[in-house]
Amino acid sequence: MKAVKWVAPRKVEVVEVDRPVPEPHEALVRIESTGICGSDIHYYADGRIGNTVMTGPLVLGHEYSGIVEQVGADADPGLVGKRVAVEPGIPCLACEWCRTGHYNVCLDMRFPGGPPYDGALQEYVAVHAGFCFPIPESMTPAEAAMMEPLAVAVHTVELGHVKPGQTAAILGLGPIGLLTAQVAKLSGVSRLFGTDLLDYRVEAGLRYGVDRAFNASELNTVDTILKETNGRGVDVVFDCARSADTPALACRIARPAGRCVLTGISGESSGTFPVDIARRKELSLQWCRRFKFNYPSATQMTASGRVDVRSIITHSFPLERCQEAFDLVCDNRDNVLKVSIDQ
Ligand SMILES: [Zn+2]
Ligand SMILES: [Zn+2]
């Protein structure tokens, strides 16, 4: 079967590899759609995220869906023939964190598309059947693959403990920011600010529920949001940017005793934020690690039409043209939001 392997910064190649054989607890999934994520772009362009470094050729991609063609002896045979959204990270299910409801921070997590685990930009994967979520027929394969970033957005908003009527701001209006905007509005946020450095993403913010969006390279984020909230700041800040600078901005625009949810991945292994401001305001800083238990609600929100994932997918490429697809996302060309690789 075909697989697309990262071989060097900004270089991927289509190669032939063996089709996987499912273990007894696994499903063999024929992949239909894989979304390209900001984290894939870190690996693609830099060969690393912080101190997680590529050491050789690797298949990228972790936002995926497909059809279950076969299951192992211990897996649910009812999955065969079903279109599924696959929760990518497979935790050990045995450690203290897995057993206490925090499987997303399992120390023995096998997360595809990051070293040393191959990802989903290939024709088939064998994956733990318990992480395959059947999706309604009304959803397309590309929409099903969007359950992964939507699960991140749902978890992000959960961690914000949003109360109806509260105010919020989203820093970074890429796909995660735009999905977070939709979920935040569903959760009762009254006035939602949003910023990005790209004008087309600022405009996109307004389409997905942001009430007041602006380009942070033209207007000062802190001054603007403080001025427009009469100096108060917002109740919750969601940092969905791929920037090392936004956690500091989040601290400055959160209201006293407010909360910052830090979801974006800057790619650096350390960063700075103003500890004096965070302390004086008694802020709650909440980091977000992917998601947990969020696929069913993400699917429900999409199937019921409450969240629009479809229109965030701006481009589609076949597997053979992954290089072009990565370059497009890497360079933010052609008003790109989400790119899906469709097979
Ligand atoms: Zn992702
Ligand atoms: Zn574990």
C-alpha cells in the first residue's frame, strides 16, 4: 500500500509499505480522509516539536477517518463496514492516569504521526477498535476527520469552565480557534473577541461566532480588549495560537480571578508569561492536552448542525499530492484553513 513519509524538513515522499495486520483487539481501517494539523506542520517544517525530534522517515497525520474493513478476534465485529472517526492517541489503559480518567496525559501514549509512531497519511492503519467511533451517514469522511480538532476545541472550552453570559477571547483563529469559537458560543459566551495576524482569518472569525475580531498586527491586543471591556478584561481567554507570545497576552487580557486556557502549541520547549500579573490577578492557568472522552459530543454537535466543520475545510488533495498540501498550509497560502487529504 501507499504511505507518505516525511524524510527531511519540507520534504515528504510517497513510498510503498506493507499493509498492517490487525492484532486481536484492533480494527483494520481503510483511511478515507486525513486533516493536516498545525502540529503536523511543526514536524513537516522543523522536524520537531520542542524536544520531540524526528529521527528518521515517518508517516505524519493524526486527524483521520475511514472504513473498518476487518477486525481482530477480540474486537467488535459490528464495526466491520462502518465509517469511523478514529481517536488517534492510544493510551496504555493501565497506568494511574489512564485508570483515573486522565488518559490524555498517559505517559505511555502512542500518538500517531509523531516520533516514533507512524500516522495516518497512508492507505490503511490497524488501530485499537475501542478508539473507532462510528459516525452518522450524513457526515462526509472529511467531516469525520474533523472530529479530532473539534474534540480539542470541546475540551478547550470544557477547561474554560465557561458560564452563560460570560465574555471570552480567542487568540489565534486557525481551525482550532474557529472551532473553539463555535463551541464557546454554544456554551453561552455573550461577547467573544478574536484575534489573528492574518486578515482572512480575522474575517473567518466573524463567520464562526466571534463578535469582535481584529488583526493583532494592526491593533494592540491588550489595549484594544482592555479598552473595549472598560479596563476589566474578559472572563476566559483561549490561547489557540501557534505562538510563544500569546500566553503572556492571555494573562494581560484576562480579568482578575479569570482563567486562561492554553491550547496552542508554539513548538518551543519553554516560554515566558508575566508571573507578577498572573499572581496579582490570581489567574487560573489551565493547559490543554489534546482531549479526552470528547469524540461522542463532537460527533453529536456536528451531526445536529450546531457546529459547522465542513466549511472550515478549504482545500482537498489526493495522497500523492501531500507535499503541495503541506506547503500550502505551511505558507498560509490561498486563504487556507483546514486541508484534507482524501483517498
Ligand atoms: Zn491535530
Ligand atoms: Zn496510561
